[in-house]
Amino acid sequence: MKHILILLLCWTFTLSLTAQQVAGNHSARPKVGLVLGGGGAKGAAEVGVLYAIERSGVPIDYIAGTSIGSIVGALYSMGYRAKDIDNMFRSQQWLDLLTDRATDLKATPIRKRNGVTYFFGFPISRKSNKQGAISHTGLLRGDQIVCLLDSMIALQDSAVAHNDSLDFSALPIPFRCVAVDIRQMKEVELTHGNLAMALRASMAIPGAFKPVEKDSAVLIDGGVLNNLPVDVVRQMGADVVIAVDLTQNKRATRNSKMNQRGTALGKMLRWLKVRPDLEKYNRNRQDCDVYINPNLKNYDATDFQSDKIDEMISLGIDAGNDALPALKKLRKCVMKHSKRK
């Protein structure tokens, strides 16, 4: 069955290339896009899949990611290899990193400092800068994850780390990430600006992380509306798409439109009932050419414990190995077309 699917993949891809030739596109080989979906800690599996992509030799021309997939994708687009990102995932104290935990207060039940109330080092309330009110929505500012990203970006290219007007298309592999403007409940493609802050916006889980303000938008996790942005990488110019999906058993919902009136919280509650993201998810899943879905049914997006990270990277490696014949066949089709120019 697997061999039949691979043959169908190559046949479908060949038909696509023939159509391009008829349209007069003879000048370049087909472009390959990589899509990395969101899923919190389960993003460790995407690192495992990267090993297989590297082994297959498939050239990656564009990358689009959401949430944790945007972090993995951005690092890869800058030139980090699978092994580098693997080491980063395994070496982090994720609980402290993602919760802005004050490690020097781990043994202290309650402590207030700089307008923040900590419980054993975890921030549980924060004073607003404007009216002194306590905010309980998005308590975590993500300072430590931004610092980590900044440092990794700077190690690869210091000019990129300090560029607040960077064009993400200028990275070694052109890159896009997805966020959502909660004011308009509208998907936003982040194409330029400070790279670390763009990644921080794409992973701003509602209610956990403070949204990121950019221009007139208030940005939260892109997975709210587009957790597998195949359409984004297609728009970038990808002729063929490899998608790594971290979701398990996601199903389509009824076709219904959200009422755009009301507060941001009201819009979020209506979204939870309607789930329009599932329709786009299903369209995107069907529109990719190589679909990789690691078996993560026994894992949760919050499983950042070191042993769980290790296990999910291994499951990603397994999923990548299962997809390796299709990836190699894809490379052969792409490079064969390139030689015919």
C-alpha cells in the first residue's frame, strides 16, 4: 500500500509539472515548501522529522510555521540543522522557560516584586502599567523564551537578531509564521519585523501568554485559526508541500460564521463553539503532497518534561523514517525535472 501511495504521489506531481510546462514555466525546478504545525511540546516530534528530510536530500525552498512550528521552522530557515535544534530542545528547562518562573523564588510561597506576585516562583498576577489593575489574562510575558530565541538567532546571525525591520524572505530559506489578531479575529501572516517577537506572537496561547502588540493588531497564537499553514507556503511560491501535522483525530465542524461584534473574550468564546479553524485545517491537510503525522496520541501539548521531549523526538524520527521513501521519491521527481530545463 505504501508503494502505491508513493507512485501516486509521483504521478500527481508529474501531472502538476506538466501543467506548469504548458503554462510556460520552464525556467526553474519546482519549489518545495515545508509546513510545521502547532502543538506545544509535541513540536519536539517535528525535530525528529527534520532528520528524515535531511537524509532524503529534498531541497527546501520555503518554510511556514505556526506556534511551536514557527520556532522550529525559523531556526531551520536560518541554517540550524536537525541535530542543532534537537540539542536545543533536549537541553532546555522548559517549565522555567515558558512560565517566566523566577528561579530564585522557587522556595518562596508568596512574594511580590516589580508589580508581580509570585507563587513558588510562578507569576500568578501582574499589575497593569496603565491603571494599576490586576491582569489575569495572559500573565506570562514570554520574556525567557524571547531571550532564548534572540540568543540562538544571534549565534547564527547577529545582524538578524537586532533587526526590527527584517524581511523574513531574506533568510537563507524564506520564512513565514502565522498569528491571529484577536481584535478582528483575523489571521495575520508575519513577514517582517523582529524575528524573535514574531515567533513569540505566533505562540501566544490565549489566556496563558500576554498577546503581542504590533502596529494596531493584538496578536495571539496562530493555531487559533491556521494550525497547518499549507496555504501560506503555497502563496510563497511552493509547487509541492511537505506538511508535518502534530494534531490527532481532528475533525471538520459545521460551516458557520462568527459574529464579529463584541469583546475579544466574546469572540474567543464564540470561536470555541464554532471552530472555523477546522475547515481550513482539513483543506490544508488535503492540499499537501507529503503528509507526516507522528503518532502522538499519548502526549499532550504541555508535556515539556525532559523524558517526554526525548520520546516525542524519537516518535518524530520514526514518522520521518516511515515517510522517507516518499521523500526520496519526491526528491527524484524534483531533481529530474530540474535536469530537463
